[in-house]
Amino acid sequence: MKAAMAGVAVGGAAALGSCMTRQPAARGAGTTPKSVARYQNSPNKGRRCGGCTHFLEPNACEIVAGEISPYGWCRFHEPRPA
């Protein structure tokens, strides 16, 4: 029984390691698809995700789903207060 459980633990750890190749999204990341948000990987007229109130370091957004570049932009952009 112990040998079987050890095999499960080792197999589970290997599976977990294989799915963690990318940086995890920040807690509270959004669910709106990038296409709906009109997300782009480049700034728009100097506005970028890294300067937005919705941006979650290091690579997520409170509104938009998925990995977000700090240099990206979307229609939900709200500048951080000065």
C-alpha cells in the first residue's frame, strides 16, 4: 500500500510540474475574453496595461482573461491616479 501511495505522489508531482511551465495568473484575474476587450499586445496612444487600475502584477487583469502584457492595452483601460 505504501509503495502504491508513493507512486501516486510522485506521479502527481510530475503532472503538476508539467502544467506549471507558465507564470500563473494573478489572483482575481478577469474572465472577459481578449476579443471582447479588444486586447492588443502593444500600447494605444501611450496608454498601456502596466499603467491601468485593473492590471494585476505580474501578468493579469481584473477584467480580461489570460496572460496580459504590461505593454498591452484594451478598451477597459483606466489610468492609475497620479
